[in-house]
Amino acid sequence: MGSLNLMPAVVQAVQVLTILMGAPLVSGVVAKIAAGLQGRRGPRILQPYYDLVKLFSKETLIPDNSSWVFLIAPIIAFVCYLTVPLLIPVLTTFGLPLGYMGDILGGGFILALAGFSVALAGTETRAPYAQLGSSRAMTFGALIEPTVLFVVFAAGIITATDLPYSMAATVRSSASQIVRPAHILAALAFFMVVLTDTGRIPVESHSGTLEFGMIDEGRTLEHSGAPFALLKWGSAMKQLILYTILIDVFVAPWGLASNTRLISVLIAIPALLVKAIILGTVFAVIDNSFSKLRLFKITEFLAAAFLLAALSVLVFYLGGG
């Protein structure tokens, strides 16, 4: 059985399924660890799965002032989150049939489209808190995107490619690649972007509904039933996708399958999830070690991430790459 070779298209489908089914597990484990750090018992590890089942069984309510965009936007966002795993190294060290149809910047555009769809659905309701969350999300998204562009540009000139598989191969080729000053700065900048985009310190309470820290939670306040389930599931998938990019492209692209043998692919699945849980634990420790910054301070944090990305390019050209 271990020598059974899977078709590349099957492996690619397994990549998508790993993100799809593994995302709630990673969220559940990280939430449990975060609760332990706060001295609480916390939810069950499998609680996200139970929540999704419950939401899919509930009735879908539509605000009076909303249009068809309110219902279609969560589906568009969910499809976007299913598309990105086709482009990035999730389980394999080599490109799969659709792995080269877009570079890492294309994956970023797809994630941006998902965020725009969710924000648009929030504004469609004309509810004040939903509009507030959408407005804030788009404002900070406009600050995050230039940083991501610079990180991709920095990683591209360091590795001489913008394809995620090739970038990971460059990092994997030698341990010295990881400790290059330019690479470290680019990785730190993306680390801060992921920290921001997953709702950890210093941005907001990722599970709170207080107005002063409401961004992601605010956008989905008016949703219910299956659309709300898709949004919650998509949020968990986005978190795991960002973790995967940070791990398998910038930091630790090991434990991936180097061939299409069934045993190699099966080993790569828990390897990815364990690495994602470790990274999520790091974020949980950071989240519980510092107070939240005031909302207007987020721009300073993102500016620092942008400067790190710009500095990595400068260091590269000055001989530190």
C-alpha cells in the first residue's frame, strides 16, 4: 500500500481537502491552548466542527434591505479559499497540475477577493455594526496589501522566482538560505502580516464582539444559517492557508511529500497540521502576552511590517541577501 502512487490530480485534491477539513481542527486546538494560557478550561478541540454542523442546520435569514449579493458573497469567498491551496505547496515539494497557473501574488489577489466579498456582504445589510466592521477591514486591508506586495517582491528577488513551489525549494536547498538577513526580514514582515490578518495582537479580539475591537466579527453579524457557516469555515481556512504559506514557503518547508506515493502524502498531512498548530500556539502566546493596541495604532504596526519588507530588499542589494 505504501508503494501505491497517486495521480497528481488526486494529490492536488487531497491538498484542498486537507485545508478544508484540517482548518477547523487547527482552530479548535489553538483555541484550546489559548484558553489554557488564560487559565480557562476552554472549548472542546472539535467544537468548530460541531458549530459548523449546527449552523448548516439552522434557518437562513436575509435582512430586508439586502440584495442577492448578501447570499452569493459567502459562496464566492469560500470558493476563493478553496482555490488558493491549488497554488501553494501544502503537501508536496513539487508542483502539481494546477500549481503553476498562478504565482504567490496571484494567491494574494484571490485572498483579497475573498475579503472584499465578505466586506461587501456586510455593507449590503446596511446594519451599522456590519458596515463598521467592513469599513475597518477594507481600511486595514489597504494597508496590508502594500506590505504583502513588498514581501513577495523581496522573496522574489532573493529566490529569483515568484512561484511558491520554487521559493520553497530555494529555502529547502540549504539551511544557510533561512538565515540570510534579507530572508529573515521578509519572513518577519510576513509574520506580522499573518499576525494582523488572523485577528491576533495587536489588532483585535479574534473572538470578541465589542465595538471597539470589532472587525471580522462585525462583518458577519447579520449572517445566519448556511452562509454564516461558510464564513466561519472560510475564516478558519484562511488562517490555515496563511499559516501554510508562512511555514512551507518562508520558514520550515520540510515534511512535505517528495513523490506521489500514498504513504508520503499521508505523512505530509499530519506534518502540516502539527506545524500549523505549533505556529498557532506561538500566535496564541503572543496574543495573551500583550495588551491590545488602540485601533489607530494598527497603522503603525503595519508600517513597521512594511519597513521590514522594504529593508529586506535594501539589505539584499547591499550584500546581505
